[in-house]
Amino acid sequence: MSPSEPSKTPARPLPSVTGMELRPAVIGLVVSDMAATLAFYRRCGLAVPEGADDQPHVEVALAGGLRLAFDTEATIRSFDAHWTPPTGGHRVALALDCGSPGGVDAAWAELTAAGHHGHLPPWDAVWGQRYAVVHDPDGTPVDLFAPLPG
């Protein structure tokens, strides 16, 4: 089989050095203001638990069994005294499927009207999606997208 030919066998996760299969389970974000961050992600449609705004650690279940975890800077410093917030650009971006091009426009309008920074307003991208980018309260890019018709 040449490198350009597709494999006939399904892909399997590679074992780690310990021989165990590793599966993605949690995406973690370090936040400076838990209440503001949770309010933003509630507006994005995530099922953020009520009454969690003053907690040091919050998790939200995502489709497919993944969890999105939020930790305050103080929580991270409680076990890593030398931790400092990253500088010089983002290290992660989240992308939310808005279901339709109109959903992208509506999500953009609601989030920016609520005072969240709109980085790139909605546009029809050459790769066939309606796309926009907003920032959460800590400046993490959140992409809003949906397939274009046709």
C-alpha cells in the first residue's frame, strides 16, 4: 500500500507508553472571573449548573461524553504555586456549531449585545461555512459556525 492509498482497517487509538488507551475526556479552561465566564457560556447554550458562579471548579457535560471544565486562577495556583496566566495570544479556541447560518448571526448578535467582544463578525467563509468569532471574558476565542446551504 502506498502512502496515498487509504487504509482498509479502521483507525484505533494508539496505546500510551503505559499500554493503556487514552481517551479525551476533559477540556479545561483557566478563568479569571468564574461568574462572568459561566454567564458567557450559558448564553452560548451550554448547560452550566445554576449556583456555580462562586465555585472554584465547574464542569459542564458536552455531547459525546466530553466535559468542559473551568478552574479559577486561584484553584490552579493552589497546586502550582508558580503558575502564571499565558501571554502573547490564545492557546486554545472553542468552536460551537450554531445549526444554521441564521443561528450564527443570532448567536453573534446576542453575545455582542450582551457586551462580549466580537472579534470577527459573521461572514461566508470559502470553506463552506457561515463563521464568526467572539471572545469569552478571558479573551478565549469562541468560533461560531454552521454549514452554508448547497
